[in-house]
Amino acid sequence: MNNLHTQYEDFLNEAATNKEPFEQFAKTRLAGATKIAQNAEQKGGDAMLTYHHFAVKLPIYRQAAEGKFKLNKAMDALDKQMSKLNAGVRNDVKLRQVEFQKIVGLIEVWGELIIKFHETH
């Protein structure tokens, strides 16, 4: 688990200090998320939660890296995932761990790309 933890910290720190153009940023994030997802999948067990968290990010990073990022679509997608999370943890908790990890992963990727888009445009 320590190796996954270190990779995740590196992944977060790289996002916080990165000054590259939007599409390059998305390519770099795609590479990092791919590595973490692959390593978690190989490890199996509890690391599969990490796999699910990062695997959902890959197609979104890929689209952004290819110049297909649409801010309005991203905002709508972020709102949708925030609503799903809110509904899933209110009163009678309806989410399972895997679904929770996927939703939080989507919230992260959309939010991160929206922030980066505003910083670079």
C-alpha cells in the first residue's frame, strides 16, 4: 500500500505545481492516473478501490488531452456527480464503496480540469 500511497501523493503534488498548457496537463495526468490504476489492479484486494477511483478518470483525461474538453459539459458532469454523491450519502446511505470511489474520482477529474482550464484560458 505504501507504493500506491506514494504514487498518489506524487500525483496530487504534480497537479498543484504544474504550469504547463491545458492539453499537456491532461496528458501528464492521464499518464499518472493510468500508472496508479494499473498498479492498483495488479495488486488487487483492497487496492481495487483505488483502481476504480482512477480508472473512471482515464477517458476524461484522454478527451481533454486530445483537445476535446468542453467547459459547459464539464460543469454539467461535475454537478451531476456532486448530486449523486449528495443523494448517496444522505440519511439512508445507498452507495457501496466501489460506486463511491467512482463518483469521487469523477468529481476530482472534472473539478481539476475545470480549475486548470480557467487557469490557462
